[in-house]
Amino acid sequence: MGKTKKSQRDVARLSGKPLCETLEPSFVLRTSLGTEEEGQWVTSPDLTEYGLPFSTEDVRSTTFFLLANPGLNSTVLFRADILFDTDAHREGSPEAGDCTAPLPARDVPGFELSRTIARRLIPRNPQLDRPLDQTCHFYQAFSPAVGTGKAEPDRFLILYTPHVSRREELPYYHPMLRSLAFLYDVSSPSAPTEPKAAGGVMSLHFLAWPAERVHNRLERTLSKLLEVQIRLTRGRLAETPETRSPYAPIKDNVIPRHRVQDTYTRLKTKHAADLCSRWVESTEPSKHVFEDLGVAAFLIELWREMYCCVPVDEVQPSSRTERGLEGETEKSIERKLSSISDSVSLSTFPGFVDIACGNGVLVYILLQEGYPGRGFDARRRKTWGIFPASVQEHLREEIYIPKPFADEMSSSGASPLNSVETHTGTPPTFPKNTFIVSNHADELTLWTPLLATLLNPTEPQPFLAIPCCSHSLSGARYRYPPQNSTSSNNNNNNNNHTSFQESHDANNPETNSATGDLKALRAAKIAASEPGSAAFNKSSYGALTEKLVALATEVGYAVEKTLLRIPSTRNIGVLGRFRVDQGSARGDSGNENGDEKEDVLDRVSAIVAKECVRDGGVNLAARTWAERAAELTAGGGSGQRHAHSHV
């Protein structure tokens, strides 16, 4: 069970009674808004928190953040799309989308309307819950002493009103209310019945449906809304440059959130239940299936942007008619579209390869969506057997031998793998023009940008790598030190390979039993696992990620990092889709195209030689790789394996 978060409320002030017994007329909204027809606005001392150290700007900032991120209040919700905003052109505000008319604003005595936003709440499961439009009216007020309105307002009020005419139209995730109001007041930090108190006062006010009772669920929902608002505001104020997330700028920086989430929802509806029901591995299906669905959603939207291609479901009905596909089943359509060279979904897409594809779920999803490609892994997985034959043909049991290692062993007269058929110079596993996916590829993670370069030195291929377990280029387990403080480490001449555990202990003095504090160690471990924490770069995963970025940059990529929306703590994507200037990538400015290939290959060889110093040199690293490959070959799986060294 997860640890219960400490309450942000002063529990000594709470009555302990049911909310319905503590309700009282709203001292702010009752005068103008309470009519006999619409009912009465009410609040409660139990929905009020006193002595808060926030300014109105602090609370307003948190409110705008929650406006687009309602999932922090309800796990049922994905996000909120902004449909209308009177302040749409102000810097930092969301742009107005579909023009949805907001509800008219109410007059609130003592307050002036400052902004109106209409938003659409998007649920995670559209088959269970429907989206809901909602108008948010923002008000502010200045005390008589301030008067001019030039200073910061000392009262902030926001009214949330759903676009429904009766309670039955409200989805389950929305409180069963006609309207809800949030008030923060620093001018008179007390309700009329409360003694004067230092600090601001935050309170909730609501307008119920006629004859609607206040149930326990509504009470819990309202209490949580107040708790989250306080917790988030306090956390944002406590943030310092040292604790500020270094990964906040890379969230949704490549593909807009709504596109990935909408595609993920479609893929989940289409594939999740079937894959989970037929799962044959001993692992938990939901983790692997939903994680791969999230990666597939990102790739589909990325490829839409890069190659102007669309999944098979988006082929226009007219296109289906022209191709004689009208009335056929989806699987039949997918099968026929895959053989049509001028298909709108495939004409510009170069294909993909999923290296170390594991259970093959990602390959299966992408093939079903109409994207040609294949995957390979060192051993066959039981999951492959649940896929149709047309998919299994694109999953191969293979050992990959990096070209520098194959060349080194060949020059010394050693066979790359005696027990496995070796292919050198034969048609490779994947073509030179392809998109490389490296999803938790372990030993192949750091090889990903090098592989993409070796495939086509004059036009290195784009790739997406999602790091997981830390390995050196030899395939041995190795924990990299933080990249920002160990640049000299990367160029030293120490031939002694540092083991994973030794490196782990050296970088974590808290693991020493003589000096370590178990409680502090646990806190540090949790912090290091969160991409948003300052300790992340010092963790094994953070250091591996930065090492991958460093290698990709060194070989000539303009690297992009993005925080993927997948249910995994290993959720950073390293994307290499753009190249820096070819001259700077080669390290010179005078060579012609004829020499470019050799320059790039020499650059990769130099990188491999430098990185293999800790393994005793390229020859020993190659032997280590071959030994580990032989172990994989002998250790399970069935069918013929192939080893490839790709040019």
C-alpha cells in the first residue's frame, strides 16, 4: 500500500460532523446569485482553510495550472482542452481552439470579471465517460485601501459551471453540482463568524441541484479539491533552483499532449483487451501492454509529423472505395493496404525496426496500424505465438554483433559466434533507410545512435531510444557516473573495468553500512527514480540517459529528450531525428562527399575505442560481447538464430 500523504489542512479546526450538518449560506455569493429558482449558494467551515501564507497571485498561478491538468484532481481525467479564452493572446496562456461559446458571466458585487475560459474535460476512457464542456469565470477584487487596481488584487474568485441543463447530463467524474466556486481572500482573512487570523483564507462554495442531498462522495470530492489546491500551491512556492525539475521543459516538447493521449486512447480501445486476454507470459500483462501502447501512440504521432503518414484507420472512405476495400473487414483492409505502394499511410514512411523487441507487442501494434517494419531479439518469446502468422514473419530470433566488434574479431581470425550462423555482407536484418526503435534494449541502448550511423554513414537514420538497464558497449553491466561532473573520466586510460556494484557503491556513499542512514537512503533512492527530481541525474538511469545523449551528440545528432507518457519510471525518450551540420559532424570542413563515409566510420571507431578502454580495449570488449551472446544462444528460446554484423 502507498503511504498516505500528510494532510495540508488544520485538522483541529474541522468539526468532524457530516458536511450536510455544517452548511451555511455563502457570505460572498448569496446576495446576488441566490434566487428562489436556482437555489442558494452554500459553504461550510469545514470547506475553509485559514492562515495560508499565499498571495492571490500564488493561488491564481496554481489555478491556471490545474485548469489544464485536471488529472491531478481526478485520475479518471486525462486533461482539459482550452476551447475559448478571452485572454488567449497573452503570453503563456493556451491558444483558443474550437470556438465554443462560454456561458454568460454572473455579476458578483465587489468583484470584477477578469477572464473567461471554456474548457473541455477529456476522460481517460471515453467508452465509460464522456467529455464535458465547462465555463470558468475569473474574478478579482481590490480592497478600498488599494483602490486604484494597479496593485495585486487581494481577493480572487473563480466559478466553474458545466454546460448541462440537468443533473443526469453530468458524467460520473464531475461533482453533482450546478456550479462550484473557489475563493481566496487576503484582505479580510476570516469569515464573518470567525476571529481575525493572520494569512489568507481559502474556501469552497457551491450551488447544488434542487432537492439534491450532500452525500459522502461529494464531501470527499470537495475536501480533495481544497487539499490539492493547497498542496500544489505550497509545493510550487517551496520549489528552488536546486529542487526544480530539470525535466519539466521536456514534457510534451516534441508532440503536443492531446495528440498522443487521443491516439493512445484509440489504440487502447482497439488492442488492450484482446492482448491482455491472450497474454501467455508469466509477467503482468497490463504493465507491458499499456506501456507499449503509449510508445506506439508517440511513434504514430511522431511519424505523422516526420513523414506525413497516417495509420490505416485514418484512410479516407473515398480512398477505400477507390481501392476496392469498401465493406471489407479491418484486418482485410490492413492486409491489402500493406501491399499498396501508393497508400496514403505508407507512401512516405521508410519502415521501422524494433531492436531487442522483447515480447513483440510494440511491433504487433505498429504492424496492425499499417506501418511496415520488423523486430528482433536474442530469444523468441512465448507472446510471439499469439500473433497471426503475418506478424510472426516480422519477428526474428537474432543476435546482433556490432560491426566494430565483428571487424575486430575477423581481423584476429576469431569467429564472431561459433555456435550461430554468422552473416557478414549478406542482406541485413533491416534496410539502410529505416527508423530505429530502441525500447528498453539494454545492451543495445548505447549502440543505438552508433548503429543508426553505421547503417548509413552518409545519411544516419533517425532513432528513438528509451533507456532502461545500464550496460557498457561490451554488454557488461556498468553504472555510469554523472556526465556533468566526470568528463575527464570518459577519457582516462584506466584499463580496469569497474563493476556495476563497485561503481554503484562508489557513487553512493550512503550505501556504506557504517555511515548510511536507511531512512535517508530510501528517500534518496525514491528521489533518484523520479525524472522530476534534482537527484535524478545522479541515479543509474539518469546517468545512462545522459551518456546516451552524449554519445548521440558526439556522433553528430542534434538530440532531443522528451518525457514519454507511458506507465513506467523508465520513461525518457532520446530522439535523434536531426543531424547537425555535416562539416561539424565530421570534425572538419574540407572533405568532399566522397570522403564523408570514411570520416563518419572513423569517428564511430574512435568513439568505440575510447568507450572500450574500461573493458580492456576493443578486442576484449568484442570477446565479452560474443561470450554474452553465446550465453543467450544457449539459454532458451527455439528456432534458428542468426548473428548479423551490419555495415
